[in-house]
Amino acid sequence: MQFKSVQDFLVHVQEELDANRLVLPTLPDVALKVRDAVAKGEVSSQDLAEMIVTDAALSARLMQVANSPLYRGTVEVNNIQMAVTRLGSTTIRTLITSLVMQQMFTPTTEVLEQYFRETWEQGVNVSAISRALAAFVPHLNPDEAMLAGLIHQIGKLPILMLVEDIPEFRDSPSRLNKLLEKAHPEIGKIIMNTWDFPEELKLVASEYINFERDSSEKADYVDLVQVAFLQSIAGTDHPACRVDWNTVSSFAKLGLASDAEILDIEGVSEEIGLTHSMLK
């Protein structure tokens, strides 16, 4: 099987999807149930707690997060009901989706394990920076910003699942890296539509890499993730390092100078560290 262009590969992805030979990553039932219940409104904390406790591993993680420095109060949370009551339904909805994301970044074979691990770690880095940057944009929610960072490269997962059986990519790191960078935004768009994410988050996976984007005067989650992404790759050999930050409107929308040292801003470094440790 030979692919002459990224478009050829995208056509192949669509053919595999249409033939049900490729299954897109899916959110676990508990995450979907909580999301739908919160979206409909008028769901009690007891109802949410009863949904969450059906997943023991997720329950344990949520308790850990509720007691983490980012969210803990004066009293230790020792059950899911307390966690839901303390955090609120909206935060719970976003946190659960964020916490189940890591389960998706598990390779089916050892061949591409490094790619899965690096993609997840990149997501965590961008997520942590995004959450910290949300403090500069009051109309954006820090927890939603954290989730936006985690999903920004979700489109890489189906690519990695497919190329395990395509030697021309699997056995050529340079070709695979180019494919991942060029194809993942379009596939991320497909996943976001499949997951039926809120409109304000849907565009992140496909548009964060569009550095000419200038949608409005008001910053959105794409702007937030875009700045976080550029900060996360600074000093590396990533192709996007060649982008002139002065031409990226997202910085101004966040009230930041294009040459701002994010980690030097008071409190940002600590906030990034806390989020990073929570997600790891």
C-alpha cells in the first residue's frame, strides 16, 4: 500500500471508517452519561455520584483530584458524593472527560508505544499551560481549558492505530512524523464531531495549528491552546517553531506580548506544575 500524499491517507482513513475497519476513540459510558446528565440540567449530586461509582478506577482518580492542591478544601473528601458536592456538576463533567483521556493513549502493540506516550505527554503539557493561561481570560473556564489542551492532538490516535499495519510509515520515523503533523487536525475534526463536543471546544483539535486564524476580538479556547502549544514547543525542532509569534493574534487576545515568558509570570509556573502532576 502506497500513499503519494496526506490527502491519499485521509481518503484511506475515511474508507476504513466507512467499512467499519477503523473504530475511532470513544468516551467511556460513564463519561457520556455524566456529560449528558449535566447538559440536560437539574441533575442532583447524588445522581451524578451514583453514575460515577460504577467505575471504580475513575472514582479513585476523582477522589484523588478532589483532594489535590488544585481543588482541595479544608475538609478531606472521602467519598464520591462529597467530591461531586465540592466540585459542582460542571467541573465534574469536564474532569471526568479529562481523566478518562489517558486510557485512550495505550498502544495495542509495543511497536509505536513511544509515539503514544509522547502524544499523551504533549497533551498534558499543553493542558497544564492552557489551564494556567485561563486566569488571564476571565470568560474562559480553567477546567474547560485543561480539557481543550488534552484533546488538541486527539487526531493522532487513529493514525497510530492504522499505521501499525502500514510498513511504509511504521518503519520510517521521518515519514510517520510528517504524517502525524499534517493529518491529525483533519482527523481530530472527525473525532470532535463524533464525540459531539460543545461548540466552543470542537474547533480546538483542527484549528489550533492554524496560526493565521483570527476569528474575533474575544479569545476562545483555540486561542488559548494555540499559545499554550507554541509555548510548549519553544526551543525544540518542531516545524511550528518557525512561526513568527508576532503574527499570531492569539497572544494579543489573551493580553500577552508575543515575546512573553509565560513561566516567569507570577503564579503561572506553580499552577502548571500542579495541573501537570494531577494529570500524570
